[in-house]
Amino acid sequence: MDSTFGPRLLGHFDFTLLFEHTIFEIVPSSILIFSLPFYVHKILTGQRLVRPGWLLWAKATVTIGMAAVQLASVVFWFRSPLHSRLAEAAAIFYFLGSIGVIIITYASHAYFLQPVLFLASYLNITLLLDLVTIYSYYHRTGLDTIARLTCSLPVLKFILLALEETSKRSLVIAENRDQISREITAGFWNRATFFWVNPLLLFGFRHVIHDNNLPSIGEQFDSKYLYQKLKATWEKQDQTSKYALLRALVFSMPWPFLFVILPRLFLVGFIFGQPFLLQDVVNYSSNEVTQPDHISKEQEATSLIMAAALIFCGKAISKAWFSHIKNQIMVCIRGALASAVYDKSLRLGIAEAEDSATVTLITTDIPSLEAAILLLYDIVAMILEVAFGTAILTVFVGAASAIAIICTIKELQDPRRNRPTSPQSSLHPHSGSTQPQAHLIHLSGVNVTMDLTGTILRNASIIIRPGKVTMIDGTVGCGKTTLLNVMLGEMPLRNGTVTLSTRSIAFAGQKPWLLNTTIRLNIIGHKAYDEPLYTEIITICQLRVDFEQLPNGDETVSIARALYVEATVTILDDPFSSLDHETSSAIRLRLLEEGRYATQGGRSLVMTTSMKQHLDSADTTYRVQANGFIVPLTREQVNTELNELVRNRPAGVVSSAGSGADSVASSEPPVVVPATTDEVDNEREVASQKYSSISIYKYFLQPAGIVAVVIWLVLNGVASASERMPILNVANAASDINLATQRIPGLILPTIWRAYSILIDIAIISSGASYAAPIIPFFSLLIVTIQQFYLSTSRQLRALELDTTKMLVRHLIETATGITHIRAFRWQEEVRNDFFAMLNIAQRPFYLLYCVQQWLECALDLSTAGAAILVVTFAVKFSNTASANSMGLAFLSLIGFSNTVGEWVISSVAMETAFGAVARIRAYSETVPKEKYKDDKGPVSTDWPPEGVLELNCVSAVYGNQDPTQASQIDNLTVTIKPGLGGLGITGRTGRVGLWDIISARGGLTARMKDMRFSGGQRQLFQFARAMLHHQTMGTKILLMDEATSSLDEETEAQILPILKTAFAGCTKMVISHRRAVLDSTDYVKRLFAPDQSARFAN
């Protein structure tokens, strides 16, 4: 009978030798021999990464021993009385396979940081097959010697597997071996069971995890590396195809997409093995004959126990491998696509960048795409599962089941079925000649027209010459900023050309671009720190006084950044609009007159301005007219307009005061830095220690009342029981409860539900075998221990993932708001590298969170496998302790038990995370000072104030948490402002008009605000209109204006002030401004000096 293929040997609990020699020896040996050329090529051409050390010599000893055993086996088979040619060929193949094991073991040790998965798989599979073969040899006559010889093979393979599990980190040749991921150097079983995650879980269980405590996740997840591979494959695709991105992703990282298929197929096989195992166990318990030939009861029981172990353990391992590779694919997709989206954002136009679509794409759309791509694997597997399931149901139930499934599928069928790129401008960088150019920037016949806004610039021609200061003047909304954007290549041209003779350009926009970092880094940007240059720049920009207090000169920081670069051309967009007269005059004096810093070394300055007095410092002046034409102004025209401006302006009410810059010796800014990750971690630690979970639950549930909470818990328990016992039907109660709750109670619901489900499942499982009941308390304790061990680390990793993602989003927003500055400074490569670094930091908690979740699933699945083995063992060894029906119900509960426990743990973590928000709310409500009403009176009435008298009595104020004794921005201020007068004007160191025609031409009142494309001055005019409407509607009595005309030119400002005076007649007005015309329209002016100076009034 051994000469037949079998596979079963009739009448025996065994396989035929023909089947074993073919499937157990020839097939795996052939596969290994077929793979040898790859590893030989790696040895001959690859670079050795690991030193030999004792570990390689130990492996060599074991593998040589395996080859010697196999060689002896070949000799004994040729002398065997069976005279089987197939057995002799199988022995030769097995010997050649052992030679291949020696080669692959050496390659795996010396040329791969990660132990070769193929070798470990071969050793594990053949080890189990060797055990079966040994059993067969011992039950055959004349094969005792071969059986005893073969017994050494599983032992040697087990030793080799143990050596492969030993970390070779200390033998790695690279100097950064301590930074190599633990996963990289982990062996097969270390990775299969996620044992390498245990150090991180143990650390998180005992300590607060900081970002620098997280282990490396490997170079295969490096964002720059993933992006470069995706970019290379994307360029080869037909980009018009709707599947181009999917193909590019697959071809850029093909191996994970292929490797994930095998464990998914194994998982399908083990899942479908469970019902057959269930049927055999139930039949065994009911004493039904399950085999066509005679097999002893003891052998059948043993086979059922072994089958339970194989199916449940195999399901746990294959599920863990599938999920882990799937998660690796998700992390790689995130790194590649997020980098690609960010790179694209650096080439978007100004309007598109300001939409912040990049944030949405990276935080929302990319995760959706990851899920959609990975869903393809589940769809294919589910199709197989449906086909297999239908076939099985047809066998057991009949053809009617297949018809019902087909009808259901038909009912479920559902027939449901370009972002703009960077602006195309005619920007021509001049190259070729190295001789000095007659011009640095040359605009010739430029016309700019935009949707809705119409023509902005008409036939504009400008020449920017080396070593000259060029100023551009014009009224509100005439196109001054548009003209600068044309020079920067940020505006699409209808026609005309822009020629640049240099790529060295610095830029400071009308809206300051400030990063969430130190003041010094905001100024120096990506240029190396040069202390003399840095000191000179902050002196020019009048920043020394600001450094003594909290920085409040945002625009001067932006100017300082542009000057620090020392570019050939510096472009400033109305830089002095929000600065006081003394500060702006001092900066202009040092920048444009004393020493002419702006034009040193042949550099040029281009500046727009809304204040004509600055035109006096210009070498060349252009005016942008309201109709879009640009005309040059001669020096005589400029002087005439300046003289006219002086004659029409009344004497100032505020005397000039020294800025005090010379009295400040230090040029360093104060230590103002963004919140670090360690500070965030400390806040997390304090929040977690301040309140216990019980107190938070009590704080949250107290408003509902104890009776409602108890009723809710009871209803959940009954509903959960009804799910397991269909004779009860109160599921609608749970649905009604879910509909009546908000998000946080909605997280409590599945946690409580699954907790009840676990208890019910445990009761059902214990009823399947009486002897299994005593292990239930220990099993429950094991589940709770796993949950607590997992919970602490998982919660911290989730918080770290949120923190690092928040840092990433902040960088995206800063890039979007400063895209013009980034391109002007040509910092694309620097900010791209910054993004790669931040994304790599964000990837670590993101990936490790997946890993600890997989550790949880694997631990629960293996625990369930242990429980299943015990239940089956008790059921078949003590079959009189339970009925076949109870055994079947218990086994059925076991199949989905690990999933239920896993979902409970994950939902409990989500609930704990949500209650962290409750803890923060509680801490906020307890720690934030509560404002008290004077004389214990209640809130003011809705018509307050009745008259509009504004009184400040001995008021002092500081920024944030500053010490008032050291830096008080307002100190002991006392003033009373009565209604009906012109108002109070406040000045100090920095800290109708045609609008309707523009709105009508750009879509009217129903158009979107961003489609208006308002300039800075037009936005201020719009705010005036909104304030007037609010005053007319609500009858307000007080008007507060904070630098409300800073972006207006003098003519527009002169027109708007009388309108404001009429519209807000009878109101108490407090106006903060540095513009003299605004201050002249008030009755009183109060100047705020530095804290060490006294305050003075002037009328």
C-alpha cells in the first residue's frame, strides 16, 4: 500500500511513504534548490553587512551536521530492503537541500540584516514534516535504523531556528547599528509572534513614552526613499489613466503587495478548516463513526487535538502576518503619497495653496486611499470565501443554499457608479553670459488678467537695475502686490515677458510669514547663523527694543529675514504699513540712506508703499494707476507730491521720542521657543496622573444620575445576551440607546456591550466541557492582564501619533501661507527635507501603534488557540462530561472569541482616549481663573452699555503668563472716554470708496470671499463696511479700531475717515494707529511708551 499515492494509508493512522517522499521531501527540497542562484549571486556581488562571530560558526556546525545526517540517510536508503527508487531519489534531493541550507544560512547571516524569511519557513515546515516521517518509519518493517537517524534532523533544525532567532545586532558592521530597528534583526518567530514589541510595551507600562524613546522602524519606511521610488515609477505611467496612481504605487514597492497574498490565502484555508474541525469534534462527542476504515478511538482523539492546534495556531500566525504586511503597506503608502502631495504643493499657485487642500489630502484622503487599496485584498479573499462557503453549504445543506446566496448577492448589487498645477508665467531666467547685466529684472509688455477680477495690469514695463532702490506707488487695489508676484513668477501672464538676470531673490510679503519656532530661526531661515550679520540686521530693523519685551514687531522680523539672506534682489511688499512713524523712519534711514545697506555690493531693492513720504528714498519710482497702466515718476514729480503732502498735513500731535535702541546692549532675542514634544509629553503625564479613571467616569456620568446609568447597563447586558441567545429580542433597546447618545457615550456602548459578550462567551465555552470550567478564571485573568499591559503603551502611542501629526499639519499650513516666500528664497529643497524629517518622526508612532495592535491580536488569538486546544482535549478525552450540542456551541463561540476580546480591548482604549478629553475639560474648568463681576453683581443686560462711556481705571496688562513685575505692556493706565466726541487715539511703538464696483464686477454679494481677490487695503475697506452694518443693526455704542487703515494709501484714507465719523457719530471710539491723519481725527491722543517711561497725553 506504500506504493500508492494515498495520501492516507488505509487501515492506519498514517500517510503512505510515496506521498511523504514526494510531498514532504522532494517538493520542499526542489523549491529550495530552485532559489539557490539568487543567494549565490548575493554572495558573489553583494556587500557583507555582518561579521561572522561565534554565531555564524555555530550555525555552520549545525548545518554541516544536518548535511552529514542526510548523506548517511542516502547511504542507508540504497541499502534498504524496500528497494524504492523514489525513496532513494527523495533522499538525494533532501541531501542536496541540506547543502542549499548551508549556502542560504551563510548568505542570511552575512549579507542580510534581517534573517531570511524563506530559510526560516523551510526549516519550520520541514521540521514538522520530519516528525510525521519519523512516525511513519517507526511503523514500517526494516526502517528502524533510518528512523533513529532521522530523529536527529528535527533536533538540529530546532537548534538552527534558535540560532536564527538570536539577534546579530552586535555583529553588524555599520556604525549606526544601535539605531537599527529591533524588527529588522528579529528572527522568524520573534516577528511572527511580535515578541520584538515586548520591550516597548514593557517600557510604556512602566514609564511615560517620549518621542526619543521610540525605536527606529527601518530605512524601508524612509519618506524620501519612498517618494523617490514613487516618482520614478509615476513618470513611466500613462498619467491619463485612472489606474495610473495604483500601478505606480504597486510597481514602486512590489514585494509587500505580493507577499501579503500568501498569508491571506493561508488564513482563508484555516478559517474554512474550523467548521470541519467543529463537525468532527461534535461527531466524536456523539460517538458517531467518522472514518471509513478502522482507526482507534485514541488515535482519532489525538488527531482532533493536533488538528485543533494546527488550525487555531495557524490561523493566529497567518492572520498576524497578513495584518502586519498590510499595515506595512499602509505606512509605505502614507509616506510616499504624503511626500508626493507636499512636493506638488510647492508648485501650486498662491490661491490654490491658500485653500489648504494639502492638509485635507494628507490627513483624510490618503488614509481613505490606503483603506481602498488594501480592501482589494479582502475583496479577492472574500470572493474565494463566498465560493468555498457556497460549496460547503451545498454539500451539507443542499442546492437551495446556493440559490439563496446568489439571490442575496443580486440584491446587494448597486449600479452606482484636476487640480490646477503651478501658475504658468512667462518667466525667463537669463543665463549664458557671466558679464554684469544692465538690469536684474525686466518686465516687457506684461498683461495680467484673472477670472472675475478682469484685467489687473496693462502693458506693464519695468526695469530693475543693479544697486538701485525702486519703489512702486499706487492706490488701494491697483495691483502693486500683483506686480511683485509677476516678478516672482507667481502670476500667470496673458502676454508679455519677465526676464530675470539672477536667481538670488529675497522677499517679505505684506502679510508677515512667521513660523512656530524661535525668533532667531525665523530671521536666519535656512542660512547659516552669522553673528555680525545677524546683529547688523536686527539693528537696521529696530528689533532691539522688541527683544527686551515680548516680540511684537512681526513685520520687522519678516523684513529682517529678507535682509539676512543678502540676496541680489530684495522685494518688500509695503513693509512699513503697520509700523509707527519713528520705527519706519529709523528703518528707512538705516536701510536706504545711511550706508545704503539695501544696495551694498550692487544689490537692488524693490518696494511697494502706500505712504508717499517713503518715495523720497527711491532712485526709481513707478506708479500703478487704477486702470492697470504703470507710469514712471520723475524726481521732480515725487518732490512736488511730497511738498504738497507736507502742506496739507496739520502739525502732528505726538512728539517724536527716541526709540531707545541705543540704550539696549543685547542683540539677542528672548528665549521664545515653540512647545517641544517633551513638554507635550509632560503635560500628558500630569493629565494622566491628576485624575483616576474612576473619578473621570464619575465626573462624566454624574449629570445622568445613578438610576439612569444602572438601567442603561442592564439594558446593554440584556441586549448583548440576546445577540448570543436569539430567543430573546430586545436589540431595539440597544439601538435606541445608541441613537440617544453623543460621541463619548457612543464609545462606552461598544465597550460595555463587548464586555458582556465576553462573559457570555466564557460561560458558553465552559459549558462545552466540565473539566474546562476551572481554567476559565485563569483565562479571564490572562485577558485582563493582556489588556492592561497593552492599554498603557497603546494610549501613549496614540497621543504621540496625534502630537506628531499635529506638528506635520502645522508645517503644511506654514508652507501654504508662506509659499510665495519659499519660492522667492528658493527654499523648496530645504522645506521638502524638513517635511521628510517630520514625516519620518510621525511615521514612528503611527507604525508602532499598528505593531502593538497586532501584538494584541496575536496574543489574543494564541490565547484562544490555547483555550481551543484545552476544550477539545477535555471534550475528546472526557467525552462523557458534555453533550455534543453543548460542545458544538462552545466551539462555535471559540471561533470568534478572540475577535470579540480584541474589539473590546480596542474600544476600551478608544474610550480611555476619549475620556482623556474629559479629563482635560475638567482640569480646564478647575484651573482657569474665573472672572468675577464687580460687587458680586450678575451679568450685564443685553442693552449694555446704555451710553457708551468707556472707563479704564489703573489697568495693567501683560502678554500670556509673563511676570507683570518684569514686563508689563500696559502699566497703571487710567483714562475715561465719553461718547459723542471724536474719540481717543492711541499711538506708540509697534506693536464706500469704490469697493462696491469691485464686488459687483467679481460676482456680487453671493460670490465666495476668496473669489474677490481683495488686496490688503480692500480687505480693510470691507471690514469698515461690516462694522457699519453691525452698528446699524445692533445699535452698538463703542467702536474699537486697531491699525484699521494701515494698508490704505493717503488718498483713500482721507476719503474713508469722514465716512467713519458720520457712520459712527455718537459712539465712543478708541483708535490704535500710527497714521497721523487718523490720530488727527480724534479728540485725545495717548502715547504708550516703554514700561520704564511715563505716559503722556496730548490734545
